[in-house]
Amino acid sequence: MLSITTKDIENLLGFQVTNQCKELIENFSLQYHSLSDGERDQAVIECIDKLLSNVSQVGSHRQEVWENGWNENLQNFILTKEYEDLIPKYFEKQSAIDCVARWNNNFIKTKTENFIYKIFTLFVDCIITKFINEEFDNIYEFGCGTGYNLVRFSKYYEKMSFIGLDWAKSSQEIIRFISEQNIVKNIDSHNFNYFDIDSKYEIKPNSAVITCCSLEQIGDSFKDVVDYWVSKKPKLCINFENENSIFDDSSLLDKLSIEYAKKRKYLDGFYSYLKELESKNLIQIIYQKRLYSGNIFHEAYPVFVWKVL
């Protein structure tokens, strides 16, 4: 049995994590086994079978799917008021012990329940608490879904305001309920559609903008929202998003991830566009890192930290 330690996380990220995140690593107890050669072959075959199947593709046509998904979370959360009912249902498909996941550029077999959800939120929280301090006044999460990230962030920043934006009205209903129940103080929501950007919507001064795998859902239609952020000049932007260009297509696992992202028509070209904007002295890229984790099909969590100049 192998375990992911604080040292593992810090070596990958290149910085020391906060004491709160060290506690999170300990509490999550992320354990796994390496795969045998036969098990690895079966994982590769499963990825190939997925690539040969009919899978849904991202785009504006899927708004109703997300509306219904967040509404399911809403109905459950109204009954329980438990954080667990804010966790997106797509994590349930990969929550069982012994599911195959990606870690450290290998396939692994998980020995901790909800391994993929836990390692994703662990990386998010480590990076958020590294780059956002108490000098910020607001965190805006675009494509916030159920607001589950904002609820976690509120534990780190008691004096900060949180704004969740999403194209699904059920997302705003969830955040309204969170606010009404005083689960999080200073939380608000706004309907924001990546495919029909409201350029009049203002981002308050001294704010951070966050996305967690929401840009991937708009494929190659990302430039308008990036340009919008540049025009609104937030203090910092942090994006956890797919980016094929940072993968090595001579590596089997990377190649499978690239092809899966192409099959789903996920976000691609984002990093290249950030570098283009940086070359024009419009932004500065502060930090970029592969996180070498994800589900069997896809390494979904590269992170990009940048600021508007």
C-alpha cells in the first residue's frame, strides 16, 4: 500500500503548503496500489474502448444537462445541508475503492474512497492558499456549479466575499440557499454565460478570479472570456483547466489524455493564448504546473496563475 504524503505534494508543486493543507493531506489519507502489467493493459484497453465509443461533446447545447445536474444537488442539499451533497455527481462515477486513476504519470488503483475528488480539491486548496492571501477582498469563481469550492474557501478566508457565477439558474438557487442558511457569510451569485458574455458585469477591485474545469466545457470558445477578464483587471486569475499542449504525445498516458480531450472537444489552446497575451505585455504568467492526476481517461487539472498588467 502506497500513500500520498505532504512531501509528495510539495515536491510536485514546488512550494511548501500551509498547515491547513497539511492537515487536509493527513485527513484524506490518500492510499493506492500500483497496477500489475496486466491491470495496466486493461486500463489502456478501457481508454481505447472509450475513444472508440460515442461520448458526449461539450458546448452550448449542454446547458440543460448542467441545469438538471445542479438542480439534483440543490434538492439533496436542501434536505441535508451537508457539504457532501454539494459535491458534483460526476465524481460519484469514480468514487469507489479500487477504481483506476492517474497519479504521478502512472495508472494506479485507488485504496481511498473518493480519491479523485479528494486529490483534486487538495491541489485546488493548496494552490489557492498559496497565491491568495488576506489582502484580497473577493473571490469570483466562474462556472462555480454548486459552489462547493467557495464553501471550502470560506473556511480559509473568513473576511472575504465570495461570488459564484454560472450559466445554470439552479446554481444561483444553491448559493442563495447557502447564504439564507448562513452556511457561508458574504456569498453571492450571478448568472454568467461563457457563450454570451455580459461585458457590463463588473469585477470588484482587489479580486481573484478562479475556474475549476469549467473552461473545458466551452472548447475553443475561450478567448472572449479571457479578454473579458483582461478588460476587468482582477488582481489575480487562477485556472485549473485542460491544456493539451503541455502534454507529451510520445507518452502513452499523455497521448490517451490528449485524444480523450479531443474526443470530448475540451478546451485547448488556452496556454498558447495566455503566452500570446504575455508577449503583448497585457498579462504576466506567474505559475504554471502539471498536477499529474486525474481519472482513468484524462489528466484534467493543469493550473495556470496569471495577472493582468
